[in-house]
Amino acid sequence: MSWKEKLGLVHIYTGNGKGKTTSALGLTVRMLGSGGKVIILQFMKAPDVYGEQKKIRECGAVIESFGLPKFVHGKPEPDDIEAAKKALQRAKEVASSGEWDLVILDELCVALGFKMLNVEEVKGLIESKAPHTELVLTGRYCPEELFELADYVTDMREVKHPYQRGILARRGVEY
């Protein structure tokens, strides 16, 4: 059995601590270094804003961002919901295609937490993914009902963060 035939597990990186996307990007580098094909779909992140977007392409992964150039605070607006639905449709296509060894759905859990997407649709996406595709969902607010479908569930817990001292997000570290 080849190493790629051993793939196909589901990861969830959630919680209020830092490191969910960073962990997924580390897995991206590992997969690329092993010769795998990687695609990252970013929910709620606008294109060409975050430090990883350009560099991860240079490393050989595909990255597609579906967010709008604004933050969602509280209640999402209709255009935010439409962007999330578009990302979910693309995620269904990608995860089930069998073309990718690693599919990362970055910030999907946030979109679920803000009720921009239906959890049943995400369950269907997980259940219909290609058998050898390793699937990663990241973001705060992951509904616990998705945990039963996952093989890895990591809850990043914030103990201390510079934001508590008034230090805002810094380029190269938080974005």
C-alpha cells in the first residue's frame, strides 16, 4: 500500500486560541514536501491580504479565498453569507473530486458559528469526500456534532494573548 492510500482522515482545528490556520499550513508544507497535492479554500478571508496566500502558492499549493475585504462582526450581511455559500459549493467539488491529497477548509468553522452555513451540508461534504483525501476544517466555534465525523479534533485554548494588553494583529504573525 502506498503512502497516499493511507490518507483519508478528517482533522478539526478549533478553539479560541491562536494556531488553527498555522497548524493547517504546517500540514500543507509537510504534504507538499512528501509530493502530495494540496488545495486550501479560505472562508471569510479576502484574497491577497494574508501573509500565507502568496507564499503558499510559491510552495506549490493552490489557495482560493472567498471572503470579502471586511470583517464579520456579530450578524453577517447577505453578501458575507453568499460568499460563504460559494466557498462551500467549491469545497464540495474539491473534496469529492479525488484530485487532491490534502484539502484545507480554512475558517469554515467560523462560518458555521456565525450561522452563515448549514451544519448538515458540512456533514454531507465530509461524508462525500474522496476516500484518500485528507480533509482539514479550521476555525473557532466548530459545532461539536462534527467531532464524531473527525479523526483528529484539536481544541486550541487561549491561555494568554497580546490582544489582552491592547496589541492588535500584527502582519507576519496573525495575518
